Amino acid sequence: MEHGSYSDLSKSTFCLVDEDHTFANSVRFTLNQDPRVTFCGYSIPHPSENRVNVRVQTTGDPASEVLKDGCQDLMLICQHVRSTFEKAVNDFKTSKSGDDMDI
């Protein structure tokens, strides 16, 4: 859910349900790398609620578009980390299978 002004689309607060610090901090970090973002932060209203409020303020672009771009960037980062990890695991397994043959 987006809470913002209809007159200024560059500032909005987004309420994300079923999310916690893991996602919110990752999105905050990614958005703060974007030059269009002037402020990004998040809060969790209450520890017993599985809800996060993410505040995004931009230099003029719609905050919802910048948030969407940030989530897509985060997805690409996660895919890169996963593929790098899988390659490292495969390389390790390959090198270990060669070591096992030495008698």
C-alpha cells in the first residue's frame, strides 16, 4: 500500500506486508545507491506486526517507479550472488573430486 501525496509523487511511504528487516534493509541500501533518491529509510511499527514502512523521497521521479527499479536492481544483485555462489560450490566440488583420486 502506498501512502503519499497526489500533488507530489516524488515522496511516498510504502507499507509492505509480510516483510521484515531482511528485505527492508536490502531495499534501503539499494535505493540509497540510486542518484535519484534523496532519502530512503524504513521502520517497523511494532515487533509483533509483520509489516514494514519504507519512505522514499526522490529528486523528482515518481517514488513508486524508483522503488520498483530498486527492487529490480536488488533482484539482479541476488541473482548475481546466487550464480557466483553456485559456481564457487561447483569449482570446489570439482577440485575435491580430483584430490580424492590421489592415493
